[in-house]
Amino acid sequence: MFAEVLIPISMFAAIAVVLWKFFDTRHKIRMMIIERGMVDENLKYLFGSVTARPNRYSTLKWGLVALFIGASLLVVIPLQQFAWADRHEGELITGIIFLAGGLAFLLYYSIVSKREREQEG
């Protein structure tokens, strides 16, 4: 009885302590750098949320992933009616989703690398 309640509570408490310690240490390091006057443009990029090169194709990436996963589900759901797929229903859906997601990321990589090469030269 107590294990069913105590384990999830301790798990969330452990995650909260790790996150609190991470952000607390990060804040202390930033304050120490500011106190010593070591702030310059390089540190702003290192500690800031500003990236040096923003990803302009992020929407394309997640759109392709959603499209491929949705299309894979349209293919897998009718396949579940076969007798051989009935025994492996969970594995079939999971495998096809990961396969479609991987193909979407590969397609995204090829599109973006082609566009970057065209812009360079």
C-alpha cells in the first residue's frame, strides 16, 4: 500500500531536487561572472537563450514529422485487420511510427542541406 504511493512521490521529489540544484548552480555561476565583471559578447551567447544561428526550418522539420507519422497511422490501422498483425499490434504501430519519424528527419536533412548549398554558391 505504502509502496504504491511512496515510489511516485519520491520519484517526483528526486526530479524536483535535481532540477532545483541545476538551476540554482547555474544562477550562482552567472552571478559570480557578473560580480567579477567578466561579461562580454561571447558570454551572452553562451549563457543566453539566443543562438548564434537560428534554425529557420524548424517548422518544416516538425511538419514533416507530423505528416509522416499521420500517414503511417493511416497505413497501419487498416493493416491491423490481418491475422498476422493481430498478435503484434503494439509492435507494428510503434515500429511504423518510428520508421516514419526517422524517414521524415532524413527528408528534412536532405531538403535543408540542399537549400543551404544553394544559398552558399
